[in-house]
Amino acid sequence: MAQLYLKYQQLQVPAELHIYAGVGHGFGLRSTNEAAVADWPRQVRLWLREIGILKK
């Protein structure tokens, strides 16, 4: 993932990389008390609006 992000940066493609330490893999949309991970669905919705996939 980090290599892909760095390649985007090199090509000046707007990108963000979010890595959540200590939360495991495949947490999906399940409820969690992990503060950092709990916010990722909202972050995805904001991003999808910014790039025009979701209506504002």
C-alpha cells in the first residue's frame, strides 16, 4: 500500500493513505470501540463526495 501511495505522489495524483495501527485486518463496517478505526466509514463518504461519486 505504501508503495502505491508513493507512486501516486510521484505522479502528482491526489491521494491519501490511512494506516490504523493495532486494529487488525478486515474490520469492515462492524461496530468498534477503536476510536481511529470507528471514523473510517465517514472518511470514505467524505472522499466519495469530494471526487463526485456521491452527491453532496
